[in-house]
Amino acid sequence: MSTETALKDLPKVDPTLKGQLEGFTPDKLKKTDTEEKTILPSKEDVEAEKKEKAHLQAVEGFNAANLKHASTKEKIVLPAKEDIETEKTHQSIFQGVTGFDKSQMRHAETEEKVALPAKEDIALEKAHQSIFQRLTSFDKSCMRQVSTEEKVVLPSTADIQTEKAHQGIFQRVLSYDRSELKQTETAEKNVLPSKEDIEKEKGQQALFQGIEGFNQSNLKKTETQEKNPLPTKEIIEQEKNA
């Protein structure tokens, strides 16, 4: 078999492109100068490259034998009683909102009221505006320059004596010799209640027990009768003469 391709099987070139290729001449080309630029990396790029290489080397040279086996424990945290009650409350509120029947609502008209200020508010506002206008239009040239004189108040004789007394007490406290102290023993005394206190305590306990153990079934039903006493003749005469 021949390995040559038949002429009819060769790819066909577009007539327009073919005409352009046949009419092309090298004298139509323009001369250009090629400038080669070498862009050097900045200091930050070099540092970043070094860090990346060091990181890759550390990862590649890592010894997996140094790793320790760890077991993961999955803990299921159950909600507390308060969380469950809160969740139930939220669910009931949500169900009430989603299941609300809008047909039960009544049509209401909104009436917008313009509250006018009272007479006192208007007068107060006018007073504030007049004060503000006087402050903004104040002529600073009418002001006089004043010089502040700083006075140093010296302590009195009594203050100096008091300060000396305090310093003397403080120095004696700091220079106090603890070796002069004597050791003392604290005796704890347990004061027993007297006979009268014991009898009083027994009486109170008996009273409490009597109140707590009182049987209400022993009570008898009584009717309260309200009497309205009328004034006598003498009281009426005194009231008239008064």
C-alpha cells in the first residue's frame, strides 16, 4: 500500500487566506528592536521565598515516628432541665405565632394626633433661644484681661504641730521592739445559761409546741353581732348647746 495521500484527500486552504499568503512579501515587514528586561525580586519576595522553602523542608523532613497515637472521644452533652423548658417555651410561642388565625383580628384605624406644646413650654423655649442669641452675639472686645495670681497657703502652727505629732507616732510604731512583748495565752470561756434563761427557753418551746399542735376542730363557731349604740338624751342636749 502506498503511504502517500491522494491530492483530493489533502486539506483545502481558504481561497482568501491562500491569496494573502501568495501575495505576501518580506519587504512589508517593519523592523522592531526587542528589549529584554530582567525583573529582580524585592527584599520582601526573597524573605517570603526563604520562609516558604524552610517550611517545605521542615514538612518534608518531619519524622512521623515522633507522633503519638491519640484516641478521639466523642461526648454527647445532654441539655439541662432549664434548657429543655426554655426550648419548650420557644416552640409553644412559635407554634402560637405560626398557627395564629388572622381572620380573628379586627380592623383598626390609626388616628395621628399632633400634640401642640403648652404655653409654659413655648415660654421656656423662647427664654432658651434669647439666652442662646445673647451668647452667640456677645462682643468679646468688652471683656477685660485679668491675671491669675497663684497663692501658696502655708500651714499654720497648729497644722505643723499636728504633723510633727503624727510623724513621731509613726516613727515610734516603726521602731517598736517586738522582743519586749510578753507571750499570753487566750483562755476561751464557755458561758453556760443561767437557771432563769433555761426556764425562759422551756416556756418559749412549750408555747411554740402548743401553737403548732393546736387542733382547730376544738374551736366553736360564733356569730359576731354588731351593735350601733344610739346617743342618750343628755348627749343630744349637750351636742345642741355646744
